[in-house]
Amino acid sequence: MAGGVQEGDITSGIADGGRILGIFVVERSLPGGPGYIAYLRTSWKRGFHGLRTYRGKSDRVYRDLDRLVRLIRDEFGYRGPVTLLAAGAPELRRFRALLPEDSADILPNSQPHPQAPLRRVRMRAPAAKTAG
């Protein structure tokens, strides 16, 4: 995922006056037990972005949910709600920045990948009717 964030990005963004606006965590089934990845929405970057390892080489997957929550609360200072969802949960459909591992079960083959560019359609307000 090109749009991920690293712990250092978050720490410096907060130090520069930014803040975390929202977080949800996706639980993945991995060999050897569950793994957890956080998706964060910040004031300095649009959308939700998955937490990445140093230099963005891979997803930052935590084996211990408590350790991830401690990072979110203690290191990042986030006090808002943290939602936990299972990979493939239907509630994840609304998030376009999902990693393929977390969205594969909820996207039918006919839909574009959530990272695919979206076509924007501009809606015009209906013209006002004049009495005549």
C-alpha cells in the first residue's frame, strides 16, 4: 500500500501540531495466531492509512492487541474510540484504503480493487424554476 504511515510519520505529525482523527484495527488470521494492523486517519493526510514498518517495507502487524492499543494511547496520545474488525467484515466496504489482505472477502470480482483510481462525477444542482 503506497499510502501507508510509519510510526515516525505519526510522531512527527503530532509534534508539528497535527492529530489523529480516527483509528480502526483489522484482525487477520495468520499462521500461528491472529495479527492486528491499525488504520489511522490524521489531520495532515487524507483518508485512512495502514500502519507500515520502518521505511514502509511491509505492513506493521502486531501479534499482541494490547501492545498495539498501548502504542495508540501512550505514544500517539489518541483517546478516541478504536474499532476492532475482522478481515473481510462487511463494515470494511466503506474504506477504500484497505490492504488486499483485509478486503479480499468483501469485494466481488466485478468491483475494482479499493486502491484503483475512482472516477469523480460532478453533480449539478437543478436549475431554479422561474415564474413566467
